[in-house]
Amino acid sequence: MISAPDVVAFTREEELEDELYSEPPLPEEYSVPLFPFASHGANPWAKVASSKFTRDFILISEFSEQVGPQPLLTIPDDAKVSGTFDLNYFSLRIMSVDYQASFVGHPPGSAYPKLNFVEDSKVVLGDSKEGAFAYVHHLTLYDLEARGFVRPFCMAYISADEHKIMQQFQELSAEFSKASECLKTGNRKAFANELEKKLKDLDYTRTVLHNETEIQKKANDKGYYTTQAIEKANELASVEKSIIEHQDLLKQIRSYPYRKLKRSDFHPYEPERALDQDNTGCDQDLTTSDLAEPGETQLYAHVPSYTPKLIKAKSAKCFDKKLKTLEELCDIYFFTQTLDQLHQIERTFRGDVCYLLTDQISRALLKQQNVTNFLFEDVSFLHEKPPEKQYRGCQGLSQDAVHRKCSEESPAPKVVISLGSYKSSVECVPIKMEQEIEDSQEPKMTESITFEHQENLDYLDADIKGSISSGESIEVLGTEKSASGLTKSESQASLPVSPSPQPGRSKVGSRRTVSEDSIEVLSTCPSESLIPEDFKASYPSAINEEPYVDDEEGGLHFTPKLNPDNADEQEDISKQENLVQVDSACCIGKESPNFLEPLPDLGQKPCDEDGVVRIPPQPYRQVEPGLRGSFGSFPSHDGISGGLLPYELDSRYLTGSREVSKSSLDECSDSTSYISSAASTCSDRTPSPAHLACQASERHKKKAGQNALRFIRQYPFAHPAIYSLLSGRTLIVLGEEEAIVKKLVTALSIFVPNCGIYAKPVKHWVTSPLHVVDFQKWKLIGLQRMVSPAGVNVLHALSRYSRYVSILDADSKTLRCPLYKGSLVSRLADHRTQIKRGSTYYMHVQSILTQLCSKAFLFTFCHHLHLPISEREPEESVVNRRMNFLKLQLGLANEDIKIVQYLAELLKLQYIQEPSQGVNPLLRFDYVPSFLYKI
Amino acid sequence: KSSVQTIGEEQIQNPYTELLVLKGHQDIVRFLVQIDDCRFASAGDDGIIFLWNAQTGEKLFELHGHTHKITAIAPFSSSDASEEKKHLILTASADRTVIVWDCTSGRQVQKVSCFHSTVKCLTVLQRLDVWLSGGGDLCVWNRKLDLLCKTSHLTDAGISALVELPKNCVAAAVGRELIIFRLVASNEGSEGWNVLEVKRLVDHQDNILSLVSVNDLTFVTGSHVGELIVWDALDWTKQASECNFWDSSVHPDVQPEIKLSESPNETSVQHLTSDEECVFAAVGKGIYVYNLQMKRVIACQRTAHDSSVLHIERLPNRQLISCSEDGSVRIWELREKQQLPAEPVPTGFFNMWGFGRANKQANQAAKKMQENTPVYFLELVGDLIGHSSAVQMFLYFGELGLATCSADHLIILWKDGERESRLRSLTLFQKLAQNGDLQLKF
């Protein structure tokens, strides 16, 4: 964990603070004037804006064919959450901006109803009246009884914080896509089941009708047909037709994966716990798409036995029938999976955006330290695979992975791909054009580049137009059509090849200005990452007139940015900054009327009038490719960027002016606009871990930090105990009571270096005698002390292996372990520390351990410290050099050397370990005397 | 009475600061045998033979074939002039079979299952390119596993130990008897051998447990009641014997009552090893160093371990390693007492004399030394604690470390931590160079 403890201002303990930690109040004269609103029970991070709900939540609504838009459920499912916020009203809003082409029916030229497998659409909406901003994910589910077989739904993440939605757009989109994919998979399954039942019904009906007709035929000897007979025959014919139609539908729904798999942007949902392996296995297997079909069919094949019933010729009236609920629409397993996923999303993204971003930044930086990060980082974090691997073809999830992918590709295909994405991003926008696009999709996109571009942009226009007419006070802040995973830089790189976007952009801009509606479509990027940079840069300005930049000029201005390697782009950037900030100033126009006039001088410096620097942390994006070496050979300017805001490292920032515009937006607008960025803090300031995998460990961290703090305050011999852990000597916490022992183990576990990317070598509770194998595996063990004969064995084993272990006796409060005289641990665990919060202390520990890691890294990877410089050099001089380095260069004293040496051994082992081979855990030890410490 | 010497936790001279636990066996591991510089085989009561890499601890092969526990194992390397060296091992099991394994491929080469009783010992006579199996009878086999000849049934107990002697002879310990067999080239076949019983030596009072050949002239046997007899390897005569290690004449402080109360187990000669000068005997819980020239015990550690010493080995660096039923392995060093009053007797001194003439001199020397205190003593240099049950055997691999096997089903590789750390660094930088990570990326 890299994040500095300073950040912790935004975190809050959930558990009650101990009496012990409450300090006497400061004398009056020393006290700092409180935050002006403190008397109202607010805090500096409190939301001033007028949102009517208390915290972020997820809303699922449906555009019902019977009653129109209606909210279905919220996550968390708590009335308090939405408060006075009008869900119905908001549902109406969000359902009105559905860009999905949910077109089902009889397309011209096809005999049967055709199912369309539509992509989800992703939109960002803002409702300034309600103070609500939402990421909205539209999707359609199939329902045999619904009109056109489809039911439009949407899932929305609603927050009072606009910045959170905008900055976490990629992440939200990715997570919601997973949920949506899961829901749709379940829906397809349910739909197929339903179809099969219906088919059986129809089949049965046909048999019955057929029999009746036969009987009538026999009974009828007059030679002409009665009306009754004709009616029956017609009925039979319609049933036959219906059967064929349903069969066709069934075929279509079953062929879904087969069709989809061919497309690059399809990302199958993989349930966490694979429901049935063969299915997911096939889903994963993109190349052998032939296999996928039987797999999928098999999934649908498990239909419980069903007794068919007779279908009446006339179906019930549309409004009489009760539509299926969402739960009924989806296979129950997938439905619960989806809900789980949505709960995860809620848990992940609640809390302050600042925390989210910091966490993402540190996470991304940590990912790069792939040599050392296993030592003290969360095991779960290390097990995270780049999402690319988990969800193949899922877009924008991992800039890193995608970047790598794109850097591997030669320039030529890059263009093709970006064009493809361009197109696919737009593909589902225009309702009427879809057939055409589907057709043009089939051949590779190598044809007429400019034409397609033009076409796409036309679609974009259409798209926007559509949204304009949809409501009054809703701002569409951004939309994303799901599309193939391409980073912005990629599409940028490809842009110089395709000259057309400039006119297209300006066209968009001009269209926008026509709208006198109060709906503001702040961005309708097909996908954030897909939008060409210049388009993105200009969309805010597109809202208002662009009096000062005409199309030509705009093109000129933005062109330099398209080249990421441009060495002299610094000046350009300053120019652009100027320009862009103006733009962004304009875009706020609606909220703060004084910016309606272009103010070119504003926002030059990242300070507002109060002289307060207001740069929220930027979302971390992929650094330049050069930085990705395992040693991350740092660019010369990393000194400047070493902090939390890796502007320099951020290629997106370098090239894209969007961030600039955004930050300048904060700068220029009055303070409320920035305070609102922390809106959600007021409601729920629990630090929200930015990743799902971390969720459970977050609480654990806090608890561990708290316990550790208590430990170092309570036990004067905390230092040697921690030294034992850091130097790889197994520490055994011996005690009668499980709770006490486990508490101590939890406290101490934050000091235990991992031996590999596997589980943390901590065993909380053991009751059987220990063996030497246990010391190999575990570095921190909670051991039960028993009075029974079995307990004697336990103690006997302990004394036998006493040379490998340090023993902390929780009952008699003694510690038996080697002497520690170093200085490192005292910084790590100062019993007079002013830190009071568990999570703060945890971060403090992590930052010191990170320092330690870097020392170990240096020590491990200095060639001449371990190997002779020349062949003749004796071993002793190498040893001398090594010790000198440790003592002088790294400033380590006494036992601290052993800590670094141990960590270095772990690094070596980790590095040289062959992935194919299992690790052979080895136990290193020293023959050093132990001492008994007492309180 | 005298408690076991302990060394404490500070062991400066103990080089083994790293250990690797090798898991695989499901029962007591009794045998370890070295195959080549970096490989060894282990076998035990589960009937499985494992081949290990002594450097990395990697499990190379798992050899299945025996249905009962392994009773004997012997390396059988062929150095055929033409081919490259072929490493084979022979294993005998309680299922009355002997299997030959190829250590390179991990395959069973051949299996012999015509035994009437369990083979308890295997000896390879490299010189004659034959191997012997000893059980209820003694069989002689050639490399192709043809039975060349066999003795008649000896006893039900069978041969417990075999040792090769000069002049195509072998000494077999059968109960309390020591039988000398000679291999005689048979008249008919070119490759045939006949085995003849030459002599029976019945000097031991109890079962012979250990048998070791010191050099071409001498071999030593040890029995269950603590008799140690030095034999002439050529004419099979008794040269010297020591039958009271615990005797008050050597250790005047020991009371006779205590001697009586001692169970025979505590005086049995479990294992013998030797270098040119001395025979090292694991007797009961103690270790005794018997000097062949002086014909007396020159140093001893009467309670070296908490229970019986099962195996001892002499290291090149004057160190001695012992392992015991108490689960520990101890490293000893044979040191000369510094405050030697008389002029130090050079070790080469006695070697100049023939055996017959040395007697008188030796007596004199012995007398002289008895006046002084014992010249040598065994100092505990370090101990290795890892096994939770009896350590059956160990194998010294020089700088690669030490492998120990135990009744707790484990094999532990003890290694020099410093050296391993250095090796890892070396590997690390090799791998870095291989991955191209060493190039600067500026």
C-alpha cells in the first residue's frame, strides 16, 4: 500500500473507539475554529447540495409496457437510502434516454419474428434539480409474453457526486456489464425454457386440434366443409405457424452464443462459482466457437418434465395478463448472482471518490512492483488477474492489458481495429440502420475508411438528437455503447490516419447548439475510451456555441495532442490547456451563469481565488509503455510526479485534455461545485475499497490495525516479537482462550511477510502439536494451551522446536525470542504513537514496510553484492561489500540486517521460482539464543 | 546418571541453517542411498522408492513395484567401458523380490522373485561384477540377474549383514556366527561362480548387529551385547576385542550395579563406521571411538543421545554425525585435549610398525596414556532438530548438505544457508540475464 497516511482523513472507524484513546479536550485557546457548519452536525466533507438521498444506491427500473417506467428495486434495499428522492420520477428520467435499439418484430424481408441481440447502452445522466447523477445501464430481457418479446430494463448507479460517476465511468461500466451479462444469460436460459414449454403446449394443442379435425372429417360425409371445420383448420394452421415461429425463436436464442462469439466485443459472463464447467468452458473458448453451441444448448437442456396444456386460440388481453417479474424472467441462479454482483458494485463504489481514486492509483502502481509486491500486499490483490483474462474482450477494464495488446500490434491492424470499434460503438444507436451495419460488420473493416467514419458520425448526431428530445432537466453526461476494448491512446494513435473526425465533431457541436432544451448531453461518447481525443476534448464546448474556435482551427489545435510521443508538446499543452479550460468553463455555463461568457484567463493556474489547490486525484490510467518493465525504469521526471497524482505518468493526461478540462472545471466553478464532488461522503464515509476482492480484507485491515495498535501499547516487548515475524522466525501465540489468541494473531498478522503469492502464512488457531513442516508453512501461529495430556505433547513439541520459534505466551504475558537491538521496528511500532485509528496505523505500517521492501529490492538486485566482480575476487570481499552496503547504504543496524536479508531471500525465491514447479517451502533459521521477556 | 550433553541455541559451527522437508513416504523411511553427486534414493516400510535431487529437493521419481516394506537397498552402478555410466539401484523387499531400477528413466529394469525368504542384505562386488543377496541363504547374481550359485539354507533368521573381504571372500553375519564365504570360479562356465563356506567364527556371545570393513587387512564386528571384535581380513583371526565399553576399567566412575541394570539394548553395537585409524561405534546411547592401533577406546560420549544411536558417519573434516531414536542428529568433533602433558604421539608413529611388533609398543603407549587422561574427546558442535520421531539414517552430501530420514515419514535436507543464498543470487542474476531484464530501459 503506497497511499500515505494523510489520506486517512477521509476514512472513518466503524467500531467504537476505546476509552483509552479518547484524549482530554484541548484548552480553549488552542482550539482551531471549527468548520462553520459544524453546528449543524455537518462535517467539512458534507454535501451542501440538495440531494434528497443519503447515500449512493443502485436502482433497477423497467419500462413496463403496461404502466410505463417504474422502479423495481434498490440496492441496498432500504427505504432510508433513497429518502425523499422520487424513484418513480427518476425512473422515468433514466428510462427516457435509452439508446438501445430494442427492435424486435418482423423485420421486412423475414418471415418470422426475429430476436435481436442488442448491446447494452451506457449513459451518464445528471439531474441537477434532484442533485442526482447516475450511471445508467440499459438492457433488454426477453419475455415471451411481452410485446415484441422484449422488456427494457435499466440499472442505474445513483450518486450525488458527479465526479464519481464521471471518473469511475470505466469501472462502473465494466462492473455493470458483468452484472448485465449475468442477468441476460439467466434470462436467455429462462426464455429458452419458456419457449420449450410453449412449444410443448403448441404441439399438444396441434395434436388435439388435428384429432378433432379428423373426427370432423370422418363425421362429415357431405363433401363440403362446415364453417366449424374451416375454423378448426384455420386454427390448426395458425398453431402450426406459431410452432414454426417458436421453433425459430428457440433456435435463435440457442444460437446466441454462437453468433455472439464471432464478435470481438462479446464478453461472456462467467459466474464466480462456475455453474457447470462445460458451459463456461465453452464460453471461454472463443476460437472454437463450434463447440460453444452444444455447450450452450446443454445449458438449456435441463428442463424439468412438463405436462403440456392446451392453448386457447385467443390469448388474453394485453392489460389483463400479469407481466413476469424480474425474478421470473431470469434463471434463479443467475438472478442471485446478478444481485450479488450489484451489491458488490454498491459496496465498491460507495464512499468518497477521492478514496476510490487514491486506491486505484496505489493499486495500479503496486501492480507494477511485481517483484516485491507479494511481500506485504493482500494476497487477494495479487490474485487479481488483469480483467482481460477474466472477461475476454471486455472493454476498458484494464488499460494496462489493452495497452499491451495494442502495443503488440502493428500500426496497420491498429487502424482497422480502432475503426471497427468506432463502428461497433455506434452500431446500436440508430434504430433503422441496424441491418445495414450488421451487414457491413461481416467483412473486415478494411474498406473505405472515410466513408464509414462519416457514417458513424452521422449516427452520433442522430443519437444526440434523439436524446435531446427526451426530457427537460436531465443532463446526459455521457453514454457508452459497449464496444471492443480499446484505450483512448489507441484510437488516438489511429486518428491521424483517418482525417474525417474534425468535421464530424464540429457537426456534433453545431447540432447541439440547436437545442434549447434544458437537457444537457454532456457526453455521448460511444465509449469513453473509444471517443477520439479531439471529440472528447470538445464535447463540453459543444454544448454552447463555439465562437472562438472554428472547425479548422480546432483541428489544428488538437492535432498535436494526438501524437503521444511529441517531445515539444509542453508548449502545446499549455496552449491547449488555455483553450480547453475555456471550453470547460463554458460547459458549466448552465450552472453558473457568469461563465456563459468565455473567460479565457480563468483556470490558468490550478488555484481558485482562495489560493487553495484543488486538484482531485485523477483516475489512474496506463503509464507509458516504457515504464512497464519489471524494474520500471523511471523517467527522469519521476521526482516531480512521485506523489499521488501521477500526472506525468499519465499518458492520458499528457495527451488528453479532458482531465485538464475537468480539473479546471473544479477550479473555475465556485466552491460548491467542488464540494459536491465529495457529496457521498456525508452519507457514507466508510472507505470504500476500490476492488471487489478486497472487500472482506478491508474490515480485517481495520481490525488488525486496531489490534496491532493495542498490542504495541500493551506489550513492552512488541519490538522483538515483530522482529521475529519480519525476520522469518515463526511466532507462536500460546494461550488458553481462543478469542484472545486469535486477536493477537490478527494484530500481528500485518507484520508477516508473505512467502509467495499464496495464502498469508498465518494460522490462527492450532490445537495439535506442531511439526517442523508447520514452521515451513506458517510464520505466525495461534496455539492452544491445554492442561490435558495432549497439551503436554503440544508443549513438548514446542520446547523441542524452540530454536525455530518465538513464543508469545498470552496467558502469562511473556515472550521468548531472540534479542532485537535494531531501530527499524521502533519506527514501525512506537508505543507512544499518536495514531489512534486502526486503519491509519495499518497504513502507517504498510508505508514503512513498503520502504523496507524497496531496501530489500535494492539489496537483492545489486549484482556485485552477491557475486564477485571479477573471477579472482575472493568470497570474503563480496561478503564485506554486502555488509557495508547493508550498514552504510541502507543504514541498517544490527538485527535490521537480518530482516532485509530475509526479505531478500523471499524475493529471490519468488523470482527464481519456476511457475510450473510447485514451491518447495524452505525453512531458514539461525542458531541464536533466545531471551525471555516479561512485562 | 550422566545427562545428555546439550549445546544450546547458539551453534556457531553448525553450518546447517536451512532445511527442506521432503514429503512423499507414507511410512517409516529407513534407507537412504546415494546414486551420484546430486541424487539419492530413499526407501522404507511403505515399499515405495523415491529418487530425489539433493540440491533442490525435487522429487525425481516415485518407484512402485514392491508390495511390502523394503529390507535392503544398494546402488549398482555399472561403469561399462563402452556405454555411459548407468545408474541402477537394487532393492529387496519383504515381498521376497529384488527389483533393479534404472535411476535415469525411473523404470523397473528387472524383477527377481524366486526367493524363498526375505532378502535382508544386498552387496555388490564391483570387482567381480556380481551382486550378492543375503537372506535365508546367500545367492550370487550377475549383472543380467542370472543366479550364478547359492548356498544351502543357513538358518531361519538368515544373514543380517554382509561385507566384502579381500580374496573374493565375504563375511556374513548369521545370528551370533560369522561365516566366511569364498567365491570360486566354477570349472565349467566361463562366468560361473561357486560359493564355498570357508570358516565359521563363533566368538560373539550374541547376535552380530554390525559389520564393517576397515581396510584390506581388517574388519570389525559388533554384537548385541556390546562386543566389538577386530578381525584380520585375510586369515579371519581375532585381533582384538572390546567387550565392555561400559566397563569401570575404562570409566572408573561407573558402578557395577548400574552396569547390571543396563538393558542389553543400551550396550548393543548398533552401527559401526571407521576411518583408517579408528572405528566409531554407536553403542546404546553412546558413541565410542576405538583406536585400532592402540586397541582401546580413545574417546567416548557415553550418552550422546537420549536414546539409541542408530547411525553414525565420519565426515572428512574430522567431524562425526550421529542420529538417534530420539529424533535428533548431532554433529561431533573429535578433538585432542589441549593440555596434553606428555609429548604428543604422532599418529604416523604406529603405522610404521607391523602388527606383531606393534603390540608391545602399543601396550607401553597405552600404559603411558592411561596415566594421563584420555587424549581425545568428542565435542558437540551442533545438533539438528527437525524430525519428530527416530532418525533412521542420514546421508552426507558434502557441501550439498545432509539428508536425514525418519520414522515420521519425512526426509529432511539440511543445507548451508549461506551457500544456498549465494546460489540463489547466482540463479537470480542468470534468470535476469535470460529474461533480458538486465538491459537498461531508459
